[in-house]
Amino acid sequence: MSKVSTINRIKVAKVSDLAVGVGQRVNIAGKEIALFKQNDGIIKAILNRCPHKGGPLSEGIVSGEHVFCPLHDWKINMNDGQVQAPDIGCVKTYHVEIMKDTVFIEIN
């Protein structure tokens, strides 16, 4: 028996409304997600809660492909959600698609 996957593509923002290096919080189906536009224009989406103490990652400092939690400075890779050593943990990441000026996130 094969599994049926349901993927919902949800419109969350306009590319032109996102500032480089500044997080933006969006709420989707009861989940708080942080969006980040990087220097190269690529947009990343991760769960907006640090695995350490639940800090709002959308308020963190962005450096390259990492965001630093504003509460205790945990460094999180926005590509795979992995917390960087010496700390440990992981944050859920979301697939982002861009169509014209619209940002979509896939939620399954």
C-alpha cells in the first residue's frame, strides 16, 4: 500500500515586502514560521521557535545561512534547521517556492 502525501502550498508574503537579513513572522495553520530573505535573494522558512527555550527566531540576527536566537544566541542553520555545536537540536524547515513576486511555503 502506498502512502498518499498531502502537500498544501500556502501564500505567505511578497518577495518585495521582505528585507534582506530581517526575519518576518507568519502564522499558518496554528504554526508560527519565520521567513528570511538572504543576501543572494533566496528565502528560507523555519519554525519560529528555538529548540532551547522557544525564542522567536524571526527576531534573531542573520549571518549568511544562519540565524542567532535572540534569547541565548544559539546558532541555527536555515538550510537544514540544525543547531550548531556546541549546542544541539533541530528546527523544522519548510520548502519555499517563489512565483513572480509571491512566496509560498509547502505544509504537509
